[in-house]
Amino acid sequence: MADTPRRRPRGALRLRPVADGELRLRHRVVHGYRRAYRMTGEGPALVLIHGIGDSSATWAGLIPGLARTHTVIAPDLLGHGASDKPRADYSVAAYANGLRDLLATLGVERATLVGHSFGGGVAMQFAYQFPERTERLILVGAGGVGREVNPVLRAVSLPGAQLALSALQLPGMAFQARLFVQLMRLLDTDLGQDAPELLTLVDALPDATSRSAFIRTLRAVVDWRGQVVTMLDRCYLTEGMPTMLVWGDRDGVVPVRHAHGAHEAMPGSRLEIFEGAGHFPFHTDPVRFLALVQEFVEGTSPADWSRERWSALLRAGRPGTAAGRADTARSRALERELRAASERSAT
């Protein structure tokens, strides 16, 4: 059962003005590629991961408020924004590796991850590959928790998509694209809820290099049938890791039913639904989103990862499978022993 959405009155919390240079892009060269990122604030690390075709600029309105209590790092993923766009590996696993390496160069050992859309998939993959480095997960309209995805993205994954995207740069095509997006908004479609963001994504693909990186990233996770990569088979591993799911109930890219499915598959997770919001709930109601993130981080303890506990979860397997049913009792007994040993060592 999903948690009951709680509406915080608009204006209850105001974002402070952005200081000069606070959102300035910085750069680090990792493995020979220049990676752009924004970093500000002090305190525990909070990493903001944008979606496909987007950049760290999507978080600009939230960074100052979050930086009051945290060190905020918002990277431009490789192939996006001001980062290099090489002919390279754009798989979710490669992005998780790249994020780990960037954080290592910045001296960040552990962090709470906030991932939007494709960035949510990267955050989950990061937590799966590097659980010892992950304190919490906040997944916003995240990909990777179901097969369904908007038909437009399925179409862009098909052969010839680069030519179609190139056509958007022809004279008059940008105007027609804007007209189409505005029409979706006037017709009150779910996808139309995100009209401004969709237009920004179109503008973010001005050249062949950007379009190639976008398509390579998309094809790593989507084909003509829908999402290829799913973390649902491994969601049980989030047990003991504070996880919050944030979704717009009118998300036209990743339907809100994915949120409910992920909530059921992630033990102890919290679900927050933004009524009337599309794929960018943190743009629709930034005040509520900021308050939720702060409340969640302050109200939960970081995940306490151990190799023994991770092994126990893997041996137990996904609930409902034969392996899971056979080993659940043994896993619980082992966890009780580990807990008792930890308590004895503490005393």
C-alpha cells in the first residue's frame, strides 16, 4: 500500500537566492574525458543525477536550499551537458562506474543519491555495484523499475533515429516541435505536463555529437518494446537502505504505476506522489520536494552495509522464488546472529 501523499502548503519553505558562483560548472578529467559538475555546500554528501538528454542545470533551483546542510554534487553525465561526448560505453553500469570515479577524485566516499528518470536507474545501479558507498536512495520518476516507457522514446531507439533528430535542426522544424509540444499541453495530456522541459531537451541536442551520445544512452536501456534494463529482480537488496520514491501522478514518460510496483518490491521504501505533476515533480513543486528530501535525510540513518549482510541477502534470494523460500529462515537466523554480535561488540 502506498503512503498517503502529504501536501505541504506552498510558500511554507522558501529557497534562498543563489549566491554568485554557487552554481558554477567545474570540470575534472577522468580517464581522459572532461566531466562537468556543480559542487557547493558543506556536510554529508548529496549527489543529484539528472535524466537522459538533460544536465545538472535541471537541479539549479534546488541546489542552494540543499547546500545549506549538505555538500551537493550535481554532475553532467558523460555525453550530456558540458561533459565530453565521446564514442564510448553509455550503459547504466558504465555510468555508475564513472560516477564512482568522479566522486573518488572529489574525495567523496559515501553519499545519498537522488536520481531522476534515467538518473534514477544510474542511482540504483550505483547502489547495487557499490552498496558500501551508498547511504540512501531517492528515486524520482525513475527508469529501470518496469518495461513500459513512452512510445516516443521507443521510436527514437529505432534505426534512423539520428536522421529524425537531425531534422529538428532544419529551418522551421524547431517551431513545429514547439507547436506540437504546446498542443499536447493545451490538450491536457500527461506528456504535456512537461512541455517546458521537453522543449529544453530538444534544444540540448544541437549537433551530431550530442545526438549520437543521446541515442547511444537511450539504446542502452530502451528498444522498440520498451525498457530493456530492470532492477526489479534486485530490488530486494535495498532492504536496510533508506529509499524514497517520488513520482508525479501524471508522469507521461514513466507511468506512476511503476512507482507502486517498485514500492512493493523495495522493502521498507517510502512513496510520495505529487498530484497533477508530470515527469518533473521537483520542477512542479520545488518547495515540497526540497522539504521531502531534507525530512527524509534527517529522519533516516545511513545504510550500514556489511559484507556478511550483503551475502545473506544474496543467499536468501528474491522473495517468492524457490531460493528465497528455501533460505529465508536461515537468512533471518544469520541476521539475528550478526545483530547480536554487533550488540555485544558495542558493549
